[in-house]
Amino acid sequence: MKLPSYVKKYFWDADADKLDMSRQADYVIARLLQYGDIRSMRWLFRHTDKEDVRRAITNRRGIPARSLRFWTLFFNIPKHKVKCLSKSYQNRQETIWPY
């Protein structure tokens, strides 16, 4: 499935014409959860399974904590199930990049 033109603006660092939801769903979901507007979120929820979105929230790295907290509330996901919100993940980030 190809991305519509109003969603492509969120993929400034990739060739949006080559992105495919069937192969790169986690990447597309994570980017739209982080930056998407209402129109792009409606498209995402119409064209993806909610379990795929929940899996991206719990497993995908790189989504800011503020966005993750919102989406955990929206989907009623316990915070302890989200890897990026766990203390061990946050401590590991500090040791890799101490600034």
C-alpha cells in the first residue's frame, strides 16, 4: 500500500514513494504517531490493524517519551509494557550517550 500525498510530508528523511506499509509498517506507524496530524492519524487507523499500532508503541525505539505517554493512555497500555519507558532502557541510553 502506498502512502497518500498528505502523509508523505512526515518522511522527509526517506523516499516516501518507496515506503510500503506491508514491509515497513512499524517505521511508518512510529513516524505518524510522533509527528502526524489528525488527517494522517485517521488514515493510519483506517489502514492498519490496531494491534500493529499497539505493537509499534510497545516495541519501537526512537519515539519520544512524551508521545509514548500519550499513546499509552490512548490505547490503555500499561507503562511497564512499553520498552522505551522502562528504567533499564533509559539508563542504557545515558551510558551510550552521556550528554
